[in-house]
Amino acid sequence: MLKEAYVLKRTFASQVLVYLLSDLDRLWKPELPHAVPVMYCYRGYSLPMDIARNLLNHVTKACTKRGLQIAAVSSDGEFLPLMIKGQNGQPLTLHQLSKTVWSEVCKMKRNEILTALKSVNREHTISVGENNAIFVTASGAKSTKNMLKCRHNKQTKPKPTKSKPDKMSSGERVALVVETTNKEPHDIAQIQQTDLDETIPYDFESILKEQEQDRANRLSSFPRMVNEDEAKDILQLWQNGKRRNWEIRNTGDVITTLSQSLQQLLKDELLSVAKCVNKKLTGTEFEIKVKKITKAQLVEQLVEILDLDKVATKQRSSKTKKQPKTLQDLSINVLKKQQFPKHVLNVAYASYIWPNKVKEWKQSGKVSSSVAVKGVDTELTFSPYYIPDFDHDNGEFRVFTYDKTHLGSNLRKCICLNKVQGISIQAWKSVSKKNPAVLHPSVIEVSEEGKILDQMKEQLARNMLSTDVEEEMTHLGYTKEAEFCRVVREGLYIADDTPGVPAFERCRKRLALIEWLAKDVDFGIFPPFTAKIKGMSHILYEGLRTSQEAKMYLYVISKSGSYCVRAPNTLCSESFFGSMQDMDPWGQGILSADGIKKHLSDFTVITSLKMEEQRYYNIYIQNKVT
């Protein structure tokens, strides 16, 4: 019952998928085909790539168990995802790598991108150059253009300082005063000789001496801290001042405040201190100035008179100094705003991390960053666009190639639709108009539905890129299109089909095609390419570029070091399916599921009999005994 339900509910198959096995040398044998079927399955119109990969892994493991090395897999464009992505989904081409990087960056939040960008160029080195100039180098930069030059040997002019009275001992000061007062003795004598009857005579010299002695006694104790009496007077002035919540209660607190917290006092409180101190300094050159003076100048005078520590009493700015924000912080603040598009941040960050991503990709792919193709006397190098998948279980590389016939046919359609960047269909139209014998107009004609004549016919694609067409284009002045014909013809057809061409020359022609494909295409520019690359579909572009590099890698991957360049294609499978259509009993070229099963069974049995070396019977093919 369950089996009947499955039969009724299952989806009917519309196609058959056949896996054929071929050798890379492709040696011709009259009895055997170039490829033999090893597995087949039925499928619908669509096949998920994870299932297709599992089927391929099943076939390759079965072959490996029997001692067969699978060096290359060839298919058409439907299985391109198997060519450009590895077993674990890792990118195998630069285009896929750019799409992966872009996808990762787009998933990041705005703050994550800003944090990553803010950490850029944090590493730096400091070095001293000529004339003691300091160089700050960011991120290991060697050019002086990327350096921040800081000079620390700037000679500043000394600031003019106010003249201050020299500190003298009390004896020196007294001597100075006495010397000054004794400079004019004649005047004093003249006054004494005046006849003043009602005037009491004074001894001016003794009076001056007493005044100078009193002044000297007052100055003898300075510089010093205020005493108890002075502190008492200062406390009384402070208590009558502007502060209501004054916490100083005794003279000890006054002395402590003057010694440790002079800067915390108000200007009026400092003036009170100066008033008390000036009682003993009035009339001397050390008298504290209190008119038209700032608080800082007042503090500076008190520090000298009270003999305080200048470092401890250094003036502190009452205003808070704000550190200006760096250009980086200002930029980050702008980028944080929602009005600033995140798409721009994605582009900036993806472009920044792209070089490191490419470097890591090449290192993990076990392929050199520069691949060399060596000839007898010359050597060619190229940077890989495609890195083949590495099978860690078997320790072997496996390359994928896009069938040459499909590539040429799809490229012809792209040319006819005028989609190739930098190449104009007008060149082929001019050739067909001038010389229809070289290129018939029907070859490049496009219908209203966008279809061309016999799209899958390879001969028509070869005709569009032939030498005769190239020469006609050169005569008509279409040099770019003529060069395009030569490069594609040599890289796609001559390198694969022409016998007797040395392997180095084949690689040279492939590299010329790769160079044309790589021109004006930068995968480090974001957003990445989507459906079109150089005007062509991304499937066609990646198939062209991947296949050319894969066929050069095969010289190293194959055990013999050489191979038949026509081996990695799907032409053998086309021939195989052609023979299946001949067995259609209804004459429609379409076999039923039972018919396919019978045909594959018969083909396999016959092929196994032909390959049996110990057979004891003869097989007659084309009137020959084998």
C-alpha cells in the first residue's frame, strides 16, 4: 500500500543525469568510446546544488576506492556553483570572494563597523631623526608623507620677568639706608645753623637712625609665616567677610590655611592677609601692593613674603579646560547618525579589509600568489583568479571546467545581443554587409524574442571569430573587435583543438584571453558585480576565466604531467545521448524511464565485454575481428 502511494504521489522525472568517466590522455581505440557511464539518476527541471554535490562526491569516492584519480570535472553552466564554491561553501574565485566579503560586511551593525574603523592605524612607532626631530609613524609607514612630524627642540625666548628686590640680610639693608641718608650732610648742617628762636632743635641724624633701625627690626623677621597676633587679626577680618559658612575657628586654622590652601581663599580674604602683613612692611620696598592687582599677582607676593612653597601654591584655573575632540571622534559622531547611509560604511569597510581577505584566501587555498608557467627559455606568470578545491581526505586537488562548446555558443549570443563591454556588434554587421561569403547575415541575426539562429551550433560561433572575419574587421578599421576575435579564437579554440601545439604556447594563448577578461575588472570595488561582469553574464565570465586557469593547473595535477586538451569537456556525453535518441521506439528522440534503463544496461554490458582482455570470443565491428 505504501509503495503504491509513493508511486502515485512522486514527481515525474523530466530529465536523466548521467555521469561518465573518461581518461585525460584520450587515447583512441576502435572498440571503446572515449567515456563510459558510471552512474545515472532521474531528476526534475531543477536540481539543488547540495544534492548535486553529494552525487558528485559519491561518484568520486567510488572511483577513488578503485584506484582512479579524479583530476577534473567538466559540465555545462548549470553546475557552475560546484566550480566556484568548495565543499564547505568557501569561495574559489575572486568574484565569489568579493560577494562573500560584501555579505559579511552588510550583516555587521553600524556600531561594529565604526568600532573596527576606529581601531585603524592604532599601532605606531616613534623614531628620532635629524636635528632631534621626532617622527611618529602609523601602521609601519616608511614614507615621510605618512608621518606626523613633531618638534621638541624649539628654542623659546625667555619671558621678561619683573624685577624683584634682592634678598638681603638685615645688616645689609641698614647699611644701605644709612649710606643713602648720609649723602647730603651740608644741607643738614645748614639747617642747624639757622637762627630759630622759637623752634625746638632736633637731632635729625639720630631721628633718621632710629627710624631706620625700627624699619630694619620690622624687616628682619621676613620672609616668615604670620605669628599668633597677626593670625588673630586676620581671623577677625575673615569672620567679618563675605563667607557665611566660614569653618576656620582659631589662629591655628588660619596658619594652616595660609600654608596649604592659599589658592582657595577669595581675593578679599587675601587682601585681608596683605593688610595685616603690611602693618610691618609699610614704607618699605617689600610692601605688598593691593591696588589694581589680580588675585594671581597677590598670591605671588604673599608667597614671597610668607616664604611658602611655590609648587604647592601654584595657581589653579577656576575654569574647567575642555580637551578638544580629535578629528577621528568628530568623524565617528557624524557617522553614528542615522541620516548617514550605512551603505557608505559598508563600502568603506569592505574596501579596507579586501587586501587582507585576498591574502588569507590565497594562503588557505594552497596556491601561490603568483603562478609561473615555464617554457624552454621564457617564463610567464599570472595572479590566480581561481583556486581549485583541495580534497583533504585524499590530499589531492580537483578542478572544474566549463565545456568549451557551451562557452563559445553563449559568447556568440552575447556578441549578437551587443552585450560585451567595449565590443560593438556593428563590426560584424559591417563585415557581413561587405562580404557575406565570409560572414552570412543570418549568423548574427537576432529575433524579436532575443534568440539567434542555431545557438548551440559550434561551427557558427567559430565562424564569427574566424581569421577571415578578423582580417575584414582590420581593413574596416574595427581594431578592437579584430583583436577580440584573435584573442578568443586562440584562447578558446586553438588552445583546445589544434593538434601539435606545444603546451607552453597553449598556455600563452590562454593567458592572453585571461588578460583580456581581467582588463578593467576590479573585484576590490564594492558593491561587487552581480548579474553582469564586463557586459557578460557572470556565469559566462566565470566559466571562461575559471576554465582557462583550470586547464593550466591540470599540467601539475595530472600524474603524467600532460594530458589531452580535448579531454575535459562534455562532447563525449553529447555523443552518448545522441546514441540514446536513436533507440527511441516511437521515433521522437525521447526515451522513457524504462528505455533509458535498458539502453544504459545494454551499453554497459557491451562496453564491459569489449574491455575484457581474457574473453574467448570475437566481436565483429565494421567487418574487423577484435
